[in-house]
Amino acid sequence: MQEKSRKLLGLAVFAAAMGFLEAIVVVYLRALYYPEGFYFPLAAMPGGIYLTEVLREICTLVMLAAIGWLGSRTPFTRFTCFLYLFGVWDLFYYLALKLLLDWPASLLTWDVLFLIPITWIGPVIAPVLCALAMIVLHLAAERFLARGERSVFNRREWLLLLAGALFVYVSFTIDYTLLIFRHDLTGGLTKVLRDENMVRTITQFIPSRFAWEIYIPGLLLILAALLSFIRTERDGAA
């Protein structure tokens, strides 16, 4: 096995193990707060537990970023390596939950995806598609680097990627963003966690539909950036 393939496999094993570990933590949380199965509306966790969850997510990002930094040689491929790790981590997180809890029931099952800086929600298929794009991006970047060709996005590709990421972010967070402004819950996280009425308002929210009209254009913009990058590689090989 070539050195580069061994490195990619080692990174994937690390990220997969982190995904399983993350799922194990969720198994504990769901046993405590969702003994009959995960569903909306959300259970109201104590403020200390919520903050602990936020810290756990921060630590996860730091660990993935640190390994991404060590796993590549250039700033761009370190960035894409982080995305690769995040993508593998996310896929194996859901695989582990399926094996351990037989959840989600389908790729359209709603989930809480993230808590920083605000709650992200959406059907499972949405983060899974993003994870696959992240993995492909790093594989393409590493292949470019190995051939000594263009190893960064051009300006157009960066704009496509950033615009797409913004659209995707909005699609995941728009429900809770609107909820916060609708109920004037803008006093800060600490204030919200201390106010029982605010906690009740946030936890009792039940999503009705996902903002596909925002998510799909965002994903297409990301794919356009990725395809442009890959097309350059293909043209260079011709």
C-alpha cells in the first residue's frame, strides 16, 4: 500500500473511532433524556449539561483540526484534511447510532446536528451529503498535490464554496434563528439557560419542514466548486 493511501486510511480509522465514541456519548444522553426514543420536542436539559455538550463539540472540532493540521503539508490541504476527517467522523457517527440504537429510522429522520453558535437541525440525509462532499474534496486536493499541480482553489471556487457553505448553514439554523428573534431570546446563552420560560420555548419547538429551497442551492454551489477543482485536475492530466 502506498504511503498516501496508508495515511488516508489511518486518518479515516481515527475519524471513524471518534464517530463511534461520539455516538456512544449520545447513547448515554438518550438513555437519560429520551428513554422512549429521540424525538421533537426536545427534552429540557439542565443548563450545566447543555454547556457541557457545547464544550464537547468544541473539543471535537479542536481534535479534528489538530489531526488535520498534522495530516497534511500545505494550508489548503490541512483545511481539506479537516473536512475529510469531519466527513468520515459524521458518517461513522450515524452508522454507529444505527448499529447501537437502530436510529435513524430513515435518512429523512430529523436530528440535532450541532449547537454552536446556535442549534442546527435537519434531516439526516442533509449532513450525510455534505460529509460525502467533504471527503471527495480532500481526496481531490491530495491527488493534485501528489502530481505537483494546482493545489488550492482559485478565487471563483472559493466564492462558490463559501457561498454554498453559507446557504447550507442558514438552512440548518434558520428555524432556531427565527425562533430566537420571534420570542426576543437575544439576551445571551447564560440568560436563556437561567430563564425557564425561554428554555421551555426553545425545547418545545417542533420543526415542520426543512428549508430545502435554501439547502439545495447551497449544496449545488459547493458541488460546483468541487467539480471545477476536479475538472482542472482532469484537464491537466489530458
